[in-house]
Amino acid sequence: MPDLLLVNMPNKEKDAAPRDAAVDITFTTVAGVNYTVLRTDDYDVPVWVSLVSGVPGTGGNVTVTDNTWAGAERYYRIQEETTGGTSPTDAGVIALAACNVGNAIFGMPLVPYSTALADVVGWQMTGGISPSAADWVSTWNLDRYQSSFLVDTGGSMPTYDGLWYDTKSSTLSTDTISWGEGFWLLTRTGAETVYVEGAVPSINFTFNVPGAAGAQRLVGQPYPVDVPMNIGGVDNLNYTGTSGATPAEGDNVILRNCADGAYRTMFLAPTGEWWDDGMGASSTEILQPGEGFWLRRGSNTTGSFTWTYPKPY
């Protein structure tokens, strides 16, 4: 069966034109076999339709360009027309809409082909000649932030333009964004939309949760579908951490409203479900594709563990 090797948005590159909906889809082929590129705009209840059919195989890799996408997400699958067999892994593109001006927490809901900032984010934000003048990407490194800014000198030092630099050391950033990782986007000049691409995850997500009370990690909702935190009064995240009668005792999931910067907290209750802080009731929160959150241990913690977040499709 064909392998869907790469989904790429060329406009993420340095000096590219503004987004024009172009997405390149690259896949393996066999000579003499025709292929159909299928697409859907919703992975929750996918309806696969043909983007283009009759694509002739060459015996090598073939790239098809999709110029029709204008929404918030799109996914692709390759089908061999003779047998009807499809690529074992789907791929997609998701838009992350950052706040007008300020910080927002996001997560990586796809498996990126490269985790480097230059490949995950590229030149999609506003650069500047110094950290105070540019947009930032920040990740959480155990107990501190690691922040990078996009360099744009306006052409006065072109070899630096489009590169990501560490905000503290002013050296080339080595920061990365991996599948399921949470990260901050800091925008300074207005609303920004960052498009991320990658393979649709096909396995459960595992995450090492620290054991100390108050320890926290930035996590990203790791799948391109809506995930309710509770279903039928039971935790839907397969979270095997520590519960408590109060948010201080139980482990927390903390989300941030992009519009006003306010935080909202859910905690693991003794009933085995997530409760809204201050509400004393089961949470109806739904984690969205591309949403990030703080995971914080409560005072009842009994040590570190590996959280297996189940694949929801």
C-alpha cells in the first residue's frame, strides 16, 4: 500500500508569500498504478472525499498540491485505485489561532516530521531584531521556560532572518516541539495563526508525570479530535494520578482562556472524575485539537507514574 510520507505547507518557509491554502502531499507509488488523494475536514466523524483521482504512479515519490483548503483543519489519505487499499497512516494540517496580543497555550496534536522550531513553526509569526521586538515560542523544561524568538532584521542581516534564537543566550535555538507537547505562543503585534502539519497519531500517547506535590508540566491534547474529560461521570483520559476533595489535594488540569487570559482549573475528584474548581460538579470540559494545558500534581501525590492517554479513534 502507498505510504503518505509528508504533508507540507510551503508558505512556512523564509520569505514565503502569505498563506494561500497550498498544501503539498507527498506519497510513495508503484509504476503503472493509479492513486486517489482523499481528504476530510473533520477527523471526529471523517467523511472522505476525493481531492484528485487518477494520479499515475511513477515507481518513486509523487507530490500533489491542494489549493482548495481554507478551513481550520484538513486531513489526507492515499488510496490505491485498483485494490482500494489505503495508506496505513493519515496526515493533516491544523490551524492554531493565537491570541490578539499576548500568550496562549497550545499543544501538538499531530506527529511532526521534524521537531525543530524552524520546521514546526517556521516563518509564520512576527520577527524582530531582539527578543523584546519579536514573537516568542516557549516550552517548559522540567522547572523553567525555554524561550525562542523569531529573528527579522528587515534585510539588514539577511543570513539571520527567519531563524529562531534563544531569548537568553542569543544563540541559535535548539528548542523542539514534539507530539503531545504543550507550548506557549507570545504574539506582540496582533492576531497570529500558526499552521502545524504532521502524521495523524496511530498509537496511545504516554507521558511521564512527576511525583512531587506542585510539580507541573505543559501538555498538549495529543489527538486531532475533541476529547471530553469525562464521559458518563467517569474520567475519559485514563489518568491514573492522585484524586482529592479539593483542587489543592487532587491533580489539576489547568487551561487558559485566550480572550481574557483567565485560567480555569479541573481537578481529579474522589469520585474518579474531573471536577470544575469551585463548582463542586463534574466537568463538561472538552479538550480541543491543538489545545495545551498545565498538568499539576496535588498534595495527595503518591509519586511519579507513566500516564497512558488512550487513542480516541
